[in-house]
Amino acid sequence: MKLLLIFLILLGVSCKTDKHDEVALKLLTVEKTQSIDVPSLEILNYAGLEPYLSKEDSLTYVVNFWATWCAPCVKELPHFEKLNNQYKNQNVEVLLVSLDFPSQYDKKLKPFIEKHQLKSKILVLDDVDQNSWIPKVDSNWDGAIPVTLIYNKRKRQFYDRTFDYAELENELKQFIN
Amino acid sequence: MRFNKIITLVITVFLLSAFTNVNTPTVIQGYDIGDIATDFSLRNIDGQMVTLADYENVKGFIIIFTCNTCPYAVQYEDRIIALNNKYVDQGFPVIAIMPNNPIIKTGDNPKAMKARATSKGFTFPYLFDEGQKIYPQYGATKTPQVYLLEKTNEGNIVRYIGAIDDNYKDVKLVNTKYVEEAIEALKNGNAIEESKTRTIGCSIKS
């Protein structure tokens, strides 16, 4: 009821003012309807992602680069989810960095996150300058996904491979023990 | 006693094989700039076999590993057609090779390849790497991935490996057309400024 009132007030205001407010109103209403059932995505360019790849706190980070269109990525995703669930209380954080196309955020990525009830932190990387940022993630990476980076302030390793759960857990143990 | 020995042997072999398999990264040995690329005989969507040696009067080849099913590859289809249309008469035809195993990626089977090529109006061969023998020799890891070859008396020399350009999302916002710049440099006898570039792509399904 309150919401409706605000909406009506804004509608009233917008009738009297210029186009900018109409745009603002539209944006507001879009946001309102979206926030009810769809998770909002944290969309970053590489400069925005970089801090997540170089933290120097007490945690160990497991960063997986994936996309909904990448079949081997989707196949191994449950292992990362399980790892997050099992180790989140042991100073471990799993970050899932999606490389989905922006045009697919609403159509595929959000429904995918909902459907699979992903609990790990999800970041979305949207940066076309791939030739410059791919080697910054790792100098040996040529851009095929999935790839995974495990790091903490003492150690860092890049994996250009897929994992099953036992393999992933085994790698992680070398960072936390 | 003898039985025990056999058991020990079996366990030892098992353990050894287990340890050698763990953590061995699969490094694909492929071509680097300056290497001579292998020729091949691969079936085109029209059923004919295509071999680089059959091409006369060319200066080189734009070999592109691509497929039907990768969104990045699909995003570049029109640009691959444009590349061929621009450079085929200048002696650099596009040769597209589909490297995926169609048993894993059914959308990349030869029938689907033919359908896609027909509907998009491909103006170049779209070859099936049957048995997946060729892409590992090149060292291709993903689609789309370009190998620009220069035809010389010694063979087809790899001059450029990487992406088509630097903006997969929007052709209008491309700053550098890597493949075109490499070809122009070759034609003018200049050094290729960026001979290796990287992009995100779909790993080849084997």
C-alpha cells in the first residue's frame, strides 16, 4: 500500500516535470519489480575484479572462472558449491566468476543461479579487453574455461583443468594445512 | 607366498599409476610463431576432402578453429565470413575447422555443421576434424581460435595465433582487428606487431 502511494506520488510529480524524471521513475519501477524475485548481480570490469584476486587477509580464496554456456564448467560447479559449504567455516571463500555475455544475464545467468540455488559468492566479469586481462590472471592462461585460481597470502596456484570433488579438496588442503 | 608377491605387485602398479595421474597438467604441445604447420586432408560439409596443398596461387591461409555450439564462435560468424570475403582474392582464404567431438557436442555433428554453414551462407570450407587428429598438432585449445599461415617454399609458416579482434561483444567497438593487421603486415613485409593474442573461448570437447 505504502509502495503504491509512493508510486502514485512519483507519477504525479513526473507529470509536471521534465523527461529526466520520467526516466528516473521508469528506472525506479524496474528496480522495484526486479528486486522481488531475481538476485542482483555484481558486475565488474577487470579493475573491479582484480582486488578479489589479490586479497591479503587470513582467508584462502578458491576462484573459479565459468559460464552457463560452458558445459565442463557447469559439470564441475557442484564441487565448488560443496567445497564452499564444507569449508566456509575454515577461512575459505569460494568465488564463482561468471563470463556470461551481458545479453544473457537476465535470460540465462540469473535463472541458472536461482535454479541451482548457488550459495557461493558470484561475481560477473564484463570486460572486452581480454587480451590484456587474461594474462594478468595467469601468464599461462590462453582463455579457455573452466580455470581455477586458489590463493592466500602465502601461496598461489592456477589450474587450467577441471576438477572432481576429491581433487579439488586435495588441492585446497595444501593451502589450509 | 607367490600370491602375496602378485598382490604386492598389483598394489604397487596401482599406486604408481594413481600418483602419476594426479596433478599432471595436460600440456598441449602446439605450434608457436615461426613453426611449420602441418597440412591435412579433412572432409568439407560438401563431402569433398580439402588439403592446403591443393590451393594454388595463395599467399597463405586463415585457419580458424570454430564450431556451431560455442557462443563466442557464433558471435564471430559474420566476422569470419567478412574476413574471407575481404581476403580470399588477396591470397588469404579462410579455412574453418570444427574440432569438437560430435558425440559429446551433438550440435557440432557434420549434418548440423552443413545446416549452419548453409543458413549463414559460409563462403569458405567448413571442415570436420574427424578423429580429432589435427587440432592437437596445432595446439588449439578453444573455439574460436585463429592460426594465420604464410605459404613459403619451406611450408606453411605460423605467423599469428589468437583472436580475430579485440571486442567479441560489438563489432562497432573493435579497436584492433588482429588478424587483418597481421595480414596487412605480411603483405607489406612488415613485422606483425601482435603475433599472439588471448580471448575467452569454449574449450575443445574431446
